[in-house]
Amino acid sequence: MTLFPQDSAARQASEQGVETWETLRGACTRMVPHWAVPSVPAGTPVPPSRIHGVTVPAASARLLDGMSEYGD
């Protein structure tokens, strides 16, 4: 795990348990070196007409059926 120094505003906000735009922006800035850009662009999307027969295992279907709906 890599630790990054925080500026005083971010340190105060984190001590108070408050997340501000500045702390979020600072966290994103520190993570930039970890985000790799692919050297080769992603392949072309598959047209929906070529997608057929999505199968879901019964155990997964039961698991999802037992979960609450989004927003409950």
C-alpha cells in the first residue's frame, strides 16, 4: 500500500470525517499514476443483433432474486 502526504485542508477534512471536493480531487490526483492507458484501443463493439442467448446459472439467479431492489 502506498501512502501519500495530504495537504492541510485535506488533513483537516479527513480528521473531521468530511469529504470535500478538494479532498476528492486530491485523492484522484494521487491515483493518476496508477491508471494505465491501454496502448491498443479496445475492439469494436459487438452489434446487439449478434448477441443471443444469455444464460445465467440457477444459483446466481436465486442469489439475485433474493436481493432487494435498488433504492430499497
